[in-house]
Amino acid sequence: AAPCAAPCALPPRRRLGRRAPPHPATMAPRGKLRARASLSAVVRAAAFAPLLAHGFYLPGFSPNEYQDGDQVDLKVNKLTSVKTQLPFSYYTLPYCKPEKIVDSMENLGETLMGDIIENSPYSIKMRVNESCKHLCTVALDDTKKDRFRSMIEDEYLVNWIVDNLPAATIYKRPGGEREYMDGFLVGLVQDGRYYVRNHVVLDIQYHSNPEQYEGFRIVGFEVEPRSTSGKDAAAACNADAPAFDLDANNEIIYTYSVQWSYSPIRWASRWDAYLKMTGGQIHWFAILNSLLILLFLSGMVAMILLRTLHRDITQYNEVATEEEAREETGWKLVHGDVFRRPQHSTLFAVSVGSGMQVFGMSVVVLLFAMLGIYSPAHRGSLLQSMMLLFTLMGVLAGYTSSRFVKVFDGDEARWKCTTLVTAFFYPGLFFSVFFVLNLFIWGVKSSGSVPFSTMFALLVLWFGVSVPLVFFGAYAGFRKAPIELPVKVSKFPRAIPEQTWYSQPLFTALIGGILPFGAVYTELFFIMNSVWQHQFYYLFGFLALVLVIIIITCAEISIALVYFQLTTEDYTWWWTAFFASGSSALYVLLYSVLYFMTRLQITRTVSILLYFGYMSIIAVMFMLITGAIGSIAAFFFVRAIYASIKVD
């Protein structure tokens, strides 16, 4: 790195401070094009064309080749902060603006993430080096200085894009290891003085292969930010120039340099350095250890159940004497009540159906991710696809809920009621929380607030696509013959014996939720880092393996706890099956509290509400997935064991 004054030196990554003063009320307005783009983004999503949307490409499909002297656009994205989780438009700060600000077309995922990608006045030409080029001079008044102070104290990052590559700042560890960080800090505060980074050295790497293509491809984009001051651009670019003290100056000079260098990295591998941006190796052994423990526990549960069940079924099928029949105990005695409709059966059917909706979405998203479709180069594609697939999986929610209604001997009126609740209850809950949080974000004028036009577009997806699909799935499920049950339900319910304290559903559910959480907690850490620390997540193969382990674990723990409950002659097993694995969501929520206290230093009220609001939605979705898996597995288990015994 070129020498510069001490306050502008690249800092090591440090623990974030707790000071978070409020932002000034006056903030730059958002681009008009962004609101208009939201409806078109939804139309593209509904047309199954998220990958063909106007905007960015997927790596490996359409690289750009530049000739010497060709214009290379530098685009600016939102300003982001881990401390506040509230993004702002780049031109909120008094940076140099082009003659006309043009927003790039955004897909639905980018809009929901708060991305605002705009043009910039930087002039970059292919393989043309620039040294200390003057960009503009901006006068600073008290309002602009307050904006800078607020952003610097909250450690906001500047995010630039060249040829769809995000700007990266390189830090060198004491051992000489180079570490990438997405973006660069707006400035630094030292000893109560604020220093703005107003000069940047753009180090752009290119690769060429005349045998395969003509021209040059950009494979790297690094930024070296500096804080420097002087009467003119030449003085400001002097290596001995003092850092730019915000309080001591009434105008700021922006300058930049461009350095082109050849790189042996091929275009298809240019994202490798960014994917190692987390600064540490993945704890492979920790993940493998947790998976092995869970597999061992699952094997134990399966073995105990198989041995015990084999003994029970053999004993029940033997010809019993009169005295033995009178003394008969266990799960065979409740055969006339085991399929009795549970309390709140409609809510149970809705919860299982919605769980299958989220589960179906997760499986398809993971499949596409492992195929490399959701590259970080295609911003917002993951979130957009999740929204689209959740909408389409409404047919699975309606079908599953209607099948359970048929098991509970529901008539047509109950089927219609259940379908309505399936279509509106959990999606309405998610949308309500999202809408309220968006109002708070809109109140602080953050670019993370979703425009009301996009809100309307989401409602169109919900009411125009998801709801009809839920009814279609429910109709298909209700028209099919009901699942055949091995035993009939008696007219009068059997009295349930008094249960011990450790057999109570609440206790068993809390114990059962530990195993599914144990399967996901290590991967959950990296996912939360991706969401809240603005890091790239790319271990979708490992996540798919974790999902398989979760499915097995949820099924086995629900089967085990339901079986133990039936042996105590308690036939109210439906909700036990759901919460035996679904209670793992409680541990996810508790873990989010621990993560908030140990990994984040958020103090602003809106940011706290944002964090716990979204983590609550994630916990509820995790409860629905695990609960649905456990309930369906337990249902087929109970159906199988009662079909294997002789009932008079």
C-alpha cells in the first residue's frame, strides 16, 4: 500500500464499538426508477425468468470482453453497516454525482434487500492507467458534516461494482495472509477527530487468452482507500499530505487513480477470492463431529424402537388367555382412540400443510443452489427464487392440509375453512411482521425500506398466484380417497391415566427439540454471518447434507416420543408429534439471542426490532418444517404399528 497519514491507514478488522448516534433526519431521496421497477420484477418472477431478467449475468454464461480504451463502468451500491443493519443510498453522503443519476434495473430480490445500484462519474478505460485524477470538489456545510460523522461512527461501508465484481479491500494479517473485505469504510474516527477517505486507488486485474477470445476480461477489483488533504488535486495526492480532517475543512476534494495489472486467474474463477472473505476456515471437523453424534443418536433411537416394537407386536399377536387379556396394558389398548381428531385439528392441518410448503421451497432452492444457479454475481436471485417457490408451493400446502382433514373425517365445510386458513394464516403472519418492520425502516429513510408498489406486487403474488394454488391443491387432496386407517375410532373417548411429570407433552417437546437443533446449529452460525455480517455463503452442499440429517432426526425423535406416549395409554399424540421436533425452533430463537449479544453490537431500536422480527420469522418457518416432518413420519409410523397387530 502507498504511504499515507496515520488516520487513513488500513485498519485491522476489529470488534465493533457500541456507540451508535442517530442519523440526521435529512437524507437523500431514493431513485424514482426503483419504485417503478418493482412491478416489472414481479412479472419477470411470475414468468419463471429470474435468470433472464434484465441486469446482471451468471458467471460462466456471458463474460464481457473489452478492447483497449473501452469504457468500463463503475457503479455504486448502497452504504451498509453491520452495526445498524440499515442500508442507505450511496448519494446520501456528499459524494461526487454524475450529470444524471441512472438506476440499474433491479429484480425483486434486490429490491427486498435494499440494493440501489446507480451510475457514477468515475471514468475508467480498459488498460489505461490514471494517476491522481481529480473527480470533483464538494463544499461542506454542517448538515453534510453531520452525515459523515454519523456514517463514520456507525462504520458504514462503501460498495462499488465494476463488471459485476464488488469492490474488495485487502488487509494483511500479521502472518502475511491476505484477507478480502467487501467494500471499504467511509472513514475513521480517532481521538475524537473524523477522517474521510476521499482518494482511492482502483487496482483492476484483467485476463486474456487470444486463442479462445478477443479482448480482455476483468477478473479482479480491489480498492485502496486513503484519507488525504491539500489545496488542489496534486497536493492531495502527495504521499506526505496529511489526512483529511472533517472538522478542519469546509470543502473536500475527491481524487482517484487507476492501475491495471494482468492476472493469471481465469474469468470463471474470479469469485474464488470473494468466497474466502470470512477470514477463517470453515470448521469442518466441528461440523463433521456434530453430524456423527447426531447419526449415532439417531441410530440408537431407531435400534431401541425396532427391538421394543418387535417384542410388543409379537406379544400382542400371541393368543392370550382371559386373565392375560384383562391385564393387558400398553399402546394396543388405545387402538380405538389413537386416530381420534385432536384439539384444534384445523390449526394442526394448517401447520403441517404450511410446513410442507416451506419444506418444498427449501428443497428446490437447495437443489438449484448446488447446481450453481444462485451465484453471488446474480444479486437477489436467491431471495427472488425463494419468494417465487414459496408462492408455487402453495399447492403442496393445500394438498397436505386437505389430506389431514380427510383423516379427521372433515366434511366439505371443514375442508373449505381449512383451505382458507392455510392460504392466509401463516403467509399473513409473515407479511404482517414484514409490513410493520418496513414501516420502521421507512421512518428512518433507509434504502432498505420496500416501496409500497413492491408491497402491492407481493400482494398480487399472494392473492393472485399462491391462494388459487392452495385451493387447487386442497381440491385435489379432498377429491382423493381418504387414507385408509387400520383401526376404527370408537364413539366414546377412553379415559387417559394420570401421567408422570416427565411424560408431559411440554417436557418431552423441549427434550425432543434438542436433536434437530444440534443438527443445524453449526451451519446456522455461518448462515447468520451471511445475513447479519454481510458475508458470502456458498456451502450449499453442506447445507443439503444438514437438511438430510434434520429430516432423519425429526422423523426419528417424533416417532420415539409418540411411541413412548402411546405406551402410557395417552392417545393425544398429534401435537406431541408436531412439537417433538418443532420445538427446535425455540432453541433457534434462543441461539439468535446469544448471537445478538456476542456477535453484534446493535443498539438502535429500529435495528433491534429488525433483527428479532426477522429471526422470529425464521424460527417460525423452522418450526413448521421440522414439525411437519415429525408429524407426517409419526402418522405413518402409528398407522403401520396398528396395522401389524390383531384387533378384536
